[in-house]
Amino acid sequence: MKTKVLLKKGEGRTINAGGLWIYDNEIKEIHGHFKNGDIVDVYAHNEYPLGRGYINQNSKIRIRLMTRNINQEIDSDFLRMRLQNAWDYRKKTVDTSSCRIVFGDADFLPGLVIDKFEDVLVVQSLALGIDAFKEEIVELMKDILLQDGITIRGVYERSDAKERTKEGMERVKGFIGEPFDPHIDIVENGVKYHIDVAEGQKTGFFLDQKYNRLAIQKLCKDAKALDCFTYIGTFALNAGIAGAQSVLGVDASQFAVDLANENSKFNGLEDTVKFECHDVFDFLPELEAQGELFDMVILDPPAFTKSRASIKNAIKGYREINMRGMKLVKDGGYLATCSCSHFMDYDTFTKTIGQAAKLVHKRLRQVEFRTQAADHPILWNGDENSYYLKFYIFQVVDEK
């Protein structure tokens, strides 16, 4: 017998607006027996059917919808349809040699991420309900890719994110199927990378900035560039391959800096693109004191906030780092700056950059505004955090 979830009167507004989440305080009553992770049917207070999804009483996000069709079976055919749609969309919108094939709620597969790095898949399962389908999803995804002549040689799981603890789940990582060498070579925008899907951040590589990295290339020819929070050197190497005169990449992780220097050599750029391990907040004032100036400064920091509660401190962090960055840009040079925090929304981030410019007496001319690459689609009208990346390029002009 199906389990029926009835919402309180006036609740379900997020669902009606296009979202997929139902919170614990929206539920009036549940009829039927279930265990956490099971599929349940969801109805409005007036018995109007809202859809089917999986339930987890350990999570404040109590139900995540899989479909709006109350009669839809959540079976192998349904999962194949969702995965095929996700893959077909990527084939139309991005370079698929390395890309995100599934982006959770934005692909109507809540809690699931699948990244493809050449012939390797990296899977991240962040919700109990989708975890039950994980092995089946992997096999279906491999078969779908095989239909296009792509043979997957290995699958690695990176379900080691903190979000799993909110679902009452352990954080896990490891091979799904036969072990393989997790060190992989990929090419993006003409830049070659050694990546490590087992030990690198997130799933091993940040695919969301793919076309933002490409966007800086046209501004970097013959430039002296500084790339802050460089991780494994992605923006720095795009500057280098575009013909920059010199590039310095900085990151607080020695592990990342070592990989970045390897990647510089991998691209034959070791004479012009170099990396050093520093705390960026401490290092930028040192560069300023030394009188250093750059034609291009790139700021790609980690998320300074992952909750609404810490947004005030995050604003201070973004304001400070942008002030520091602007001071290091030559008059008429360029600043690329971004935020990857969902909670640092567009308006707040834009206002903070404007405040930073005013405080250091700089004028900004916007070159362009961008978001995440299209393989990280933004689901409108939902509350699923799919819109998170804000990326600006400015020309920085001294006040005169």
C-alpha cells in the first residue's frame, strides 16, 4: 500500500512555485507505513496530488520530489529516462569530454551528482532516497554513454560531503566496481590537467567555471596576472595558455600548489606560470606593500558562507578580498571576481563589490557577468541551491 503524505493548509508553496523540497514543518500527517528512503505520495491539504518523492525523517528537508506525476513508478525505466534527458542536454550545451552529467535537483534527480572526466565517472550521493538507487544508476549511466560509443573504465564515489550527515548518513568514498588509477588527465579550453578524483576537492575538479576560465583568456595576452585561491591552477593556466607574460597562482593548500606546478609543466608553461603556497588574505597586503601591480587579478575564493546565519561575516570577507584585489590592479587593468555561495545572492554580492570599489577609490567598468557553466543548469523558482555561482569581469580605473 502506498504511503500518503498530507501537507498543512497554506504549505507547499515551494512545490507550487517549481521547487522539489518539502520541509518537516510543512507536513500535517502521514498515512501508511514507511521507512526512511522510501517513495511516498504527496498531497496538498485539499487532497490535490503534488507528486512522488522519497522521505527521510532524519532531514529537515523531509521529502524530495522525483516526479509531479502521482501515478509514475520510480523504477529502472524512470531512472533511465531522467539520465538520458540529462545526457542529451549536455550534448547540446557543453563540451562533454569532461562535464557534469547530473546536477541534482536541476536534473530532477535530487541528491545526485555525476561528473564525467574523460572515461571515468565520479558519483556523489547526498540524500538517503537516491542512495538506494546508486548502483542501478551507475549501470544505467554507463549503458547510456556506451550507446554513444563512450566506454567508462571506472567509477569512483565521492559521497564524503558534510551534507550526508544532515541525512543521517555516513560519509563514504571509494571505488564502485573494479579499482583503477584515480589520477586522470583531462583537457579543457585547450589546457591539460592532471586531476585526482580520490583526493581532490569535491569530485576532483571544478567544472562549473569552465567557460568563465575561457572568458579571461582574451584579456590575458602579454599580461602580468595574479590568480588567487588557484586550487590546481585552472585560471592561471588559462591565462598562461592565452599568452600571459607572467602568472602567479596562490593557494593555502600545499597539496593544491604541488598539483598546480605539475599542471604548469604538463602544459609547458613552467617558465611563465608559477605557483606558491600562501594565505591569500595575508599575502595580498604583502604584495601591495612591495608595490606590485598586475594587469589581471583573479579572485576565485571558496564559499565564505554556507548558511544564512553567517552572511554578515561573509560580506566582510568578500569586501576585504575585493578591496585587496582592486588595489593590485594597474590603472586600466582587469579584475575577475566571483562567489560560489548560494547564500551570497546576486544583489548582495554586487553591492559588496561596489562598496569595495568605493572604499579603495576605484571605478569599475563591467566587462561581463556570468554564472556557472550550462552543465550546472539553474532551476528557476525552486529552493534547491542550483543558482550559486556569480562571476564578474571588470576593468578597474583609478579615480581621477
